[in-house]
Amino acid sequence: MTYERELTFALRRRGLSDEQIATALDVARVHVTTARSTMEEELGTPVEYAAQFPRLRRLSFGTRFTVVMTVATVVCVIAALVFHFTPLPALALFTVGAVGGVLLDYLRPVPRLAE
């Protein structure tokens, strides 16, 4: 896991848009290039550096996916109770939603500023 990917993930979890993340990464790259050291040496861990940015109310794509899958899980559980069938599909929906949401935020490419 690269520093930039970890930082991108941490910033997405704080609610920053891809444009804001690209700007933050660009500033970090320039800072590290001028200092001629690694990002971790200059900025600390990705989580520590991300903590300097405000937490916004914007939901990342992965978080929105998790919310939708959670709602689908609740609907599935209610349907299972009403129509007397096993709620195992709800467990599958919940698992896909939880794991998928994190993976969507983590695996999406690191944004770059348009040049």
C-alpha cells in the first residue's frame, strides 16, 4: 500500500472531493520534492496528515454504496420476516455492502490535478 493511496483513502473517509484530494496530494508531492525526503518523514502517517483537513459532510462513493446496501439489507430482512424465508440473502447483501464500500474507496485511482 503506497503512501499516496493510504492518504487518498484517509481523505476520502474525511469527505473530501477528488479535486480537493488531488490538490492535497499535489501540495504534499511538491513539499516532499523540495525537502528531498519521503512523505512519511515529512508529513507523518497518512492518517495523521489527513487529520489536518476538516471533516466534511460529503459522503464518499464507497460510503454511499454501503448505505444503499444497508437499506437493501433491511428490506431483505423485513421481506424474510413477512414472507417466511431464510434471511441469508440479507447477510450476503450486508457483507457485500460493508466490504464493497471500503474497497470502492480504497481501490479507486489516486486523483491527479488536470494539467
